Amino acid sequence: MAKPVVFMFPGQGAQYYQMARELYDTHPRFKLWMQHCNEIVSPLIETSLIDKIYQGKKSDDFDRILYSNPALVSVELSLAKVVMEIGVQPDFLVGYSLGEFTAAIISGAMSIEQGLELVVDYAKILEEKSPHGGMLAIIAQEGVISEYSDIFNGCTLASRNFQNNFVVSGLLENILKTQDNLVEIGIPCQKLPVNYAFHSEIMDPLEQDFKRVTKQHNFTNLRTPTISALKTNQITDVNTDHFWELIRHPIEFDSTIRKMANKEDYLFIDVGPSGALATAVKYLLPETTQSKPIELINQFGNDLRTIERFKSVALQ
């Protein structure tokens, strides 16, 4: 491939029951990597992660974080391994919130075991100590927050995805109230399958708990160039403070991709289950770009055909 390859890993909200089911049933290497993750995670959550992913109905929200956190990282990791085994290696990694944990594993900064243990530990802290919250994706200019400040009372800007697309966090009652009021004035919005107010001050009381479990791990330098959607720039290592900031502060995916696209043309591969990051990149690229976003799979199926099509293009 002539253009540098970027692997992009999405965060919470991209997961759903039955994600990558067709690959799990028909692609031996994807199944092998998923089963490897399952062997690591299942003792930590005291049940089969595979069963949790593939026994639920796709139409239901996959929102229990004890399962959705390791499930999303496992699917992203397994997809990335399949693509790399095809012969496509990443020149850059971009993580979106939880996706930075997957990026850190792929980059070699931590082992698969460390990464999965860490996201399970984070989930246990949230389930034990965090109040119920929510996250709301809004299709409008960010300026509506100040224009309708009464509607957004109790909500915090959590991420900037692309023009006219951002996310807010808050306590559940505030998110539901904001959702109702936005619908009433005709502003499209969608509640994400997330039960916590990530990237907001509601996380602050948990800071020492998150840092305590993170300090139990040693990290090495990132061996693959990694662009943080938190910092909007390349980072060379990860540490306890970085992972805390990932939970606490807004994700700047908009600025991150715009900066990259202004420097060079890339092949942006969405190595997640929904294709949402590939869609976002499509809206962020300048008109004159030769960059190209690609989604590997999405919730509408045909996973194997999509992977085979990607393989034929990648090996040209």
C-alpha cells in the first residue's frame, strides 16, 4: 500500500451483542484470537466472555461494562491480528478513549493479559463506585450547548467527533432530560449504550482507584507510532496519568484526524465493530485529500465477505 496505514480503535459505544459473529463462526484465526482473549478474561469476570458477546440479542443494548469493556478490546485486538496476519501492518495507531488501551496492546506497550486485566479492573471500579450516568451523541453544532444552556444543564462535553457531531456526558437523569428536550426542539440525538459519565467531573472521585490499579502494571514504550485522540498528537509512552486523563478529559477526534490529514495522505482502517470511526473520518477529510477511510465490519453483517474484499485490495 502506497499510503501509510492507520489502525483506528473506537471506544465505548461501538460495542453490540453478536459483533463479528460471522467471523467468529467462519474465520479460524479470528476465532483463535477471540478464544485466547476469552481464556484471559473469563476467570476475571467469572463467566465466559464469548457467551456474553454471542448469547445476547443484537437489538438489545450491550451496556454492562464488566463485559462490554473486555469484549470491545478483544474484538478490536482480534480484528487487528487478522489484518496484520493478512500482511497489512500499521504505520500509525489511533485510539479513541477505550480504544487507546487496544492501541497500547498492539503497540507492545503492554501485553494482552495486562490490557484485558486493566479494562476489567476499571469496569469493576465503575460498577462498585460510580453513580449511573450516560452519554448522548448529538447531531448539531457545538454552539447549541451555549445557545440552549438550560437544556444542557448538568451535562459536560465528552468528545468532539466531527462537524455537527459531538457527545455529552452526565448523570443519567440529566442525560435523559437533555435527550427529551433536544427531541422536543428538533435536534437529533442518540443515547449511547454506556451507563457512566466518562470524560466528565463525575469521574473525579474515582481517580485514586483507577490510578491504584494502573500502577500495578509496568508499561514499555510504544513501539508503533501512536496518535492519541486525547492529546491530538503522537505520544511515545503511556502511564498511569495518561490512562486517567483518557477517562476524565474530552476526546478530540475531530482535531486529531484534521491534523493528520493536513500533513499527509493515509489509509485509515477502522479496526472496530461498528465502522463509526471510518464514517467520522469521511466527514473530516479535506476535499482535495487522497486519504481513504475503510471500515472492516459493521453491525449489518457480511463480515467475512468484507474481510475477503479488504484482503484482495491489501495484497494488490
